[in-house]
Amino acid sequence: MDISAIRVRYAKAFFLLAKEKNRLETLKTDIEKVLDTYTHSVEFVHLLESPVISTSKKAELLTQIFKTEVNSVTLNFLLLILQNNREEYIPGICHNFLELIRKDQNIKLATLITATDIETKTISKIKSLLEKELKATVELTSQIDPEIIGGLILRIDDKQYDASITTKLKKIKQELLETELRK
């Protein structure tokens, strides 16, 4: 079976359950916790991916880890994934679930990359301009990358707008090389 189909199927089922039970925000927070644990804990990754640890032991440990951290609906969902030997897909399922929520609530992910730190006020202004332009709620994160020299790079979902000095210099260099070749 196609890996992405597995992830989408589980995520969609959990999303529909969350909507049906009117717990979308609560379960979204839970899934973000699970994903955060996966991202920041090497031990958790090893637990899920280990072929040596039995499913029952994984279920016991998963319950210990998340019993007080997440809703019982989320915990039961994770245990179901475990029962079906699909634990390696948990991160992908979590990502797909969050993506479904973003689509449902018209939320766009955006990343602003600049060479230096910019003020929170400026980031807020950019966020509100993007929300107006995109007619959507925008979750904007900012990153610093001194290698772009100046300007900015803006990523919105799967699109990228590059107005960095580094890119402009590369374009000028390319144009000069092409001009040189024509002579």
C-alpha cells in the first residue's frame, strides 16, 4: 500500500472524528505535542521504530508518556495506530492531520527569512498584509540567514518569493556571463 495513502487515511479519519466530537482545537494541540515529542526526543523515535520492542510494550510506554499530556481520544488513536503496526507513520499522520485542519480553517503557513533580526512590529505588519492579500489566516514564522546578505525570502505553503541580495547578485552574474559569451 502507498505510504502517503496510509498517512492520509489515518489523518482524515482522526480529523473527521475531531470535527464530529467538536474537539478540533483540543486534538490539534495534542497532535502538536506528539509531533513535538517525536521531533525533540531521539528516545521516542527509537521506541517507535524499534523492531525489538513488542507492540504491547510500546503501547505501555506510549500510555505512560502521553496519559496526562493528551486527551483520551488522542491516546486511543495512537494506540490504534500501534495495534495496526503503523507506528512508523505517526509523524506523517500528524503532519497530514495538521494540514487538514489548516485547509479546513483557511490557514496558510508562511516563513520569512531575513539576513538580520527584524522587529516584532514589522513581522506583525507583514503578517496582516499577507492575511489581507491571501484572504486567509497566516501562521508566520521568521528565520535569520546571514548568507542571504539582505532583502528577504518569503515562503508561503509551497511557493517561494526570493528578493534576497544573494539571488539578485547571482542573476547579475549570470547576465554578465551570458553577455560575455555573446561577444
